[in-house]
Amino acid sequence: MIHELHSADTSPEQEERYFELLRRLTPAQRVKIARAATRQMRHMAKAGIKRRLPNATEAQVREELIELLYGPEARQRLCGKR
């Protein structure tokens, strides 16, 4: 089964092999991979915020991350005024 979406830097055959390997994983293995990817994404997002706002406190970085991930309404609701 060839997937409709293809990576710009990966051949369709290699991409299909990747998806085949993913299909062979157990649900627990998939969850573990997804959790690790989420942690890494958050780490990179926080690093980007800290680079953009080098003088931000940890609370400010957290608020910026909330806005980045969930939008300004969530930030307002969870953190109060900006």
C-alpha cells in the first residue's frame, strides 16, 4: 500500500518500508514513540522561545509555550492577562 503523502526527501519505497515497520509495532510501542516525540517537540519549542526571548522567566516561557501549542485563548484562560 503506497500512501498519498510523501516526504520530499524520502523515496516512496523507503517511506512505505517505514510505515510497514510502524504497523508492526505494538500499541504500547507506538505510544512510547509518540510520547518521546511529544517530549522532544516541547523541548525544541521551549528552546525556540528562549532563543527568541532570552530574558524571559520560566513562567513567561511556559505561557508562550501554552500559546504556541493551544492558542491565545487558552493562554488567556490558563494564565490570565498577557
